[in-house]
Amino acid sequence: METALIIGASGGIGSALAEALAARGVAVTGVSRSADGLDLTDPGAAQQILGALEGPFDLVVTATGALEIDGALPEKSLDAIEAPALLNQFAINAIGPALALRHALRLLPRDRPAVWATLTARVGSIGDNRLGGWYGYRAAKAAANQIVRTASIEIARTHPQAAVVALHPGTVATTFTEKYQGRHPAVSPDEAAENLLAVIGRLSASDTGKFFDWAGKNVPW
């Protein structure tokens, strides 16, 4: 791997991934909302920033997302569902990754192995949902998973050596999860980055369209 693009490079996981890759001698390009104005809820901004990039990149990771948006907490019951909160969840956690994937055909090499990974979440798994709740976040992440799966089929037609996957990073100790870390053991962003890169390093074209956790295990859709 010689080149990598991190979309969401200013976040906890994104910045840790960029640092870990750079330490391996990979030429890393990072883009983010805070540094570059990359707002993946704004199609114009997404096109302006991502459209200006010159690939190809051996690895692209979309490490964007949000849990609490505009103060809306994860819903614990049906009575807590509000349309604006659902729209925000889909805008950031599903439409954002979809807009990033629009550029996959142009930014991935056609003549060698490559990986496009989108960070989603195990709670987006329909098959693994045993607790309920968190309607908006679960549904948006499930939608992102479907977008990744669908994109993988199209991309395979022109990039037969590429692996396009969804990845669950586990619970990572960032501001994103600080209210919820007591429920599951949390790892540092640096450890999460190493875990994810270990999974990415084992991927091949036969893995395209799949959903893996931080340990490389398949997550049910």
C-alpha cells in the first residue's frame, strides 16, 4: 500500500488512522469538515472537495458519522421518534457515505488491489439487533451498510481487484461515545486504528461487499 485517503481525518478514528498509515510510510491524504469544509450533508461541498482529489488511492476510508445530532439523544422507545432527528441521522450517517462512494470509481485503481472501507456500526446490523431502541442511528447505519453492499457490486464490474467493505470499529474512546462507554469495553483511537488496519491488510477482492468487525469477524446484515 502506497497511498491512502482518509475522509473524516480530523475525527478520533480518522486522525489515528492517518497517523498510523503515515508511520508505515504510506502517503496519506486527509480531508475533513473542520480542515477543508467537507460537509458530507451538502452535495455541493462534497463534490467540490472530493471532486478535486487526484487518485488513485490504494486505500480509502470514510470515517465520518455522528450519534447525537443537534442535541437529539438515541431513542429508547417509539414515542421518542421525531422526524427531524431521523432526517439528520440519515443525512450524516447514510447519505454522507453514499456521496463519498460516488467518487469510488474515479479514486480507486483499476489495475491492482485496493480497499474502500466505510466505518459503520454493529448496531446497524438487522440480524444482530437484540436490544431494540436507537431507531434513527440503527436505521441510518443499516442504510449505509446497504449502500456499501450495493456499491460493491457496481465497483466490481470495473475494479475486479477492489474490496469495498463496511467496518465496525468497536467502541472507541472518543467524544463521539463518551456518554456510552460504560456499556462496552472501549479502546483508544490508536488501538482502534491498528485493529482496523490489521483487518484491512487481510482483505482481498473475495471480501468485497461484506461487513466486518474490528477483529475481522463477519457481522450479519
